[in-house]
Amino acid sequence: MLVGLLAPGPALAAAATINPGTMWYDTAGNRLQAHGAGVFKVGSTYYMVGEDKTAGATFTAVACYSSTDLATWTRVGNALSRQSSGDLAAGRIVERPKVIYNSNTGQYVMWMHIDNSSYSDARAGVATSSTPCGPYTYRGSSRPLGYQSRDLGLFKDDDGSAYLLTEDRSNGLRIDRLSADYTSVVSATAVLADLESPAMVKVNGRYFLFASHLTGWSTNDNVYATATSLSGPWSGFTTFAPAGTSTFNSQTSFVLPVSGSSGTTYVYLGDRWNSGDLNSSVPVWLPLTINGGTASMSTFYSSWTIDTVTGSWAPPATQPDSALVGEQSGRCLDVPGAASANGTQTQIYDCNGGENQKWYATSAGELRTFGRTKCLDVLNRGTTPGSAVGVWDCNGGTNQKWTLNSNGTITSAQSGLCLDVTGGQTANGTKVEIWSCNGGANQRWSRR
């Protein structure tokens, strides 16, 4: 987490920055392993379960994280871990875990897609725990009501009844009612068009069902439908993000209501899958507007803030970028010639307010420039004094992570070395590098 040298302006009490489409890291500095995520709230704490993709497509674990601000996540442990045989063995498929709480039994109930590597099992698994992160006791899998089950979701209604949302390739997207203890399916409620990755939220008595077309790991224009009764009639499905954007290159995983003193923000949780390296897939979280009977997500924000206390969000325009001014020279950290090409080495130059001198500190530890599209990068992943610093496409690497310290220094998360003006020089065009931290004025920076 970056510590600001000079606060960029007043912030909401619990405002935190969300950076869609970038690699996220937990408080231990490890990749956030919450693919196909589901989120639930206990008191003032949010818990997130998701797929640990360390092994790629096959099962590693269902990870469980906690957060109070939705941006800073701590890995509590594994809700489910590998077993020596059965559904949770190495080589099996365990996807899209979701959790709801049963107030009558005092149990947290998790459902997930269970399969083999050829996706011919098509089953739904269930597990229970008395605590949010478990570990959960796995209770087995089945084909609900005898039907195939692939991508799934969960929904708990106002009256405490719960429903499994599940894709049945032979018939369509199913809404099935769960038993009183939420551990089995007891009856069919509705069958809709054949879509996958379902998520549901209820707003002012109206149900909103979000889902994706069937295009494998490739993204598409996801759609939604509405109804005032789960059994229907349901409206036709229509897109909620701009047509042709493939839902901002993501697939629906969950829709999270964030309620507070000022109202409720609905947050779309999606996955941007990397089919060649599933472990490098990234989350895409964006504010979702629900108004009357319509849902829309019209703008992709590279960063935005959510306040879990007030339940409100803010676009990036309320978070100004700022210059980084060298204390010794009074000149700005600058990308020469406003050249955004990967590998362009940074320098100091007279401050002029250009986009190549504006830097934005993300909660992921990045320093972004050029409209937050490029990251400050230790080139070639250098870790020795004198390694060059430049700009590169943001990729989540530790050579793009920085800590802004209260003494004015900026340290590289990868090497622990300081952002340094070469040789203590002050002239325009002097290159910037990393060097052993020594407290010199050529290593101290302030925001302006």
C-alpha cells in the first residue's frame, strides 16, 4: 500500500481505490488468488472466496480473504484444500465458489462447480463451515435434480430462501430452490436461455440476473434480465455494458451491494481470463448503475474509489494526479519527449504540467502516468544500484511496485533501493535510476 507524501485531497472516511484490469496483491505481497470470486459480508468485514489458480486450470485451493475496504485483502487461509482423492484431488476442476449464510443452522454454505478436466462430470459441490473462512467440510457433489451443472452462482432472498443458479448445457440457465439448510436442491424455479456465469441481485423488489454467453475463456457482451418473481415472467436478455466491448473484456462473476449511510453502490465483479496463463487472469471490478428496471455499466474506469462506510463511490476525476518534484533540483520526474514507448528512461526536467509529468499512486503500489496507462518500471527488473527506471505497460510485476515513504524517499518493492537522480545532478535531462538509500536530497521527492 502506498503512503502518500502529500495527500491529493480530502477523502471519504473509508474510501479505497479499486484498479480494474490490473494484477492485485494481498497484504503479504502475494498475487490475489480469488478468480471466479464470491463476496459476502459479516458485520463490517467482507470475505471473498475464489479459485487459487497457482496450478492453472486444475484445483489448488479455494482461497478465503478478508477486507474492510474492498481494496486491501488479507488471505485468512484456504476454505477448501486439496484432498488425496475425490472431487478435491489434484487434477480436478473446482470453479466459481460462492457462500451464503444460513441463520437457522448457523452455517456458512459454499457451492461450487465440480468437474473433470474434460468437463464431462458437470456437477455441483457443497461444503459447510461454522466460520466465514472455515476450513469448510466438503459434503460431496451431485447433478442437481439430475441435470448438468457447470458455472454457478447463489442467491439468498429477503425471506431467507436460497437458490442455486446453474448452467445446464442441455436445457438452459436454471434457477433451483435449495433446501432449508441450503445443502441440497429441492425444486426447479425457472429455466431461462442457455447462458453461464450467473449472478443475481434484488433491488426494490426486482430481481436482476446477469450472465455470459458461452464462449469459453473468451469474453463477450454479457447480458441481464429482470423479473418481479423468480419464477417469471422474465424480460428478454440485453447487454449492460457498451456493445462490442465484451463487457470491458471481462466475464461476470458476482454482483456485490455495498450499503452504507449514504445509500448503496452495486459493484460488478468480473474476471478477465488469460486462457494461456489462467494464474495471470485479473479482476475487473466496476460500479454498476441500477435504476428502476435497468442496469448499466457505461464507462471503464482504470481506477475509482469505494467507501464502505457511506456506500458511495467516486470516479477518478476526484483523485488528481500530481507531479513528483525532486527536492534537490526542484525539477519534475519526467518522461522525455512525452514518449510513452516501453523502455523510455525517466529523467528530471522543468515542471510544465504535461501528462508525462503526472503520476498517480494506486493502491496496488504502482505509479502510473500518461493518463494512468503506463507504469514506472525498474527496467529489465534490475535490482542493483544504477538500474535504469522508465515506463512500461502495467503488468503487476514487483519491479513496478513502489512505496512512498514519509521521509520523501520512494523505494522499489523489488530491491528496496531508492528512486535516485543520477550522481546528485540537477540539470534538465539528468536520468533517474535506483540506488542504495542514503538520505540524500537527490532521493527525496514531494507531490505538487
